[in-house]
Amino acid sequence: MLPHERSLVQEKLKGRPFAIVGVNSDSKEKLKELVADGTTVWRNFTNEQSYGKISTAWGVRGWPTLYLIDHNGVIKHKGLRGEAMEKAIMEMVAEAEKAQ
């Protein structure tokens, strides 16, 4: 998945109202490595364990769990992948641009 998400952030949706925020279950050291080597290019928070505070509060049961949150902070989708995810993202970005 990561190459696709990187292309959304760095190319396709660059400069548009779109962001990825990651919650990583790896250690802080591992997360630093992923950022340093360019694997992840978006803001990340560390949970440091599979059942940390963030994943517990959000009901995450598996990794990755994807939430699509609109420009108003409303969760619109959970668990979409592939074309369905990209279609939903494009629709949400268009809505955010109209609201600007």
C-alpha cells in the first residue's frame, strides 16, 4: 500500500486539501527509520504496541486500518482499499475544495 499512499501525498493530491496521518504500532525507533528512509512521508503518531491508547480508543483490530475523514472531521469510510478508496478520497477532496 505504501507506494500508492506516497504517490497521493507527493504527486496526485499535492497542494490540495488532503492529508494522511499515520498511527504506527512499531517502536519510536522503527518509526524514525521509516521516516528517514522515505517509506512514510506523512505525519505519524506512535502507538508503540498493537493495543496502545490510540488503537484502543479507535477500535483498531488489525493493521492497517484505514479511516477516511472529511474536511469537517467526520469519519466517512473505514477499511476501503484500492479503487474504492481512491474514488472516495477524490470525492472528499472535491467536496473540501468546494467548501474553501
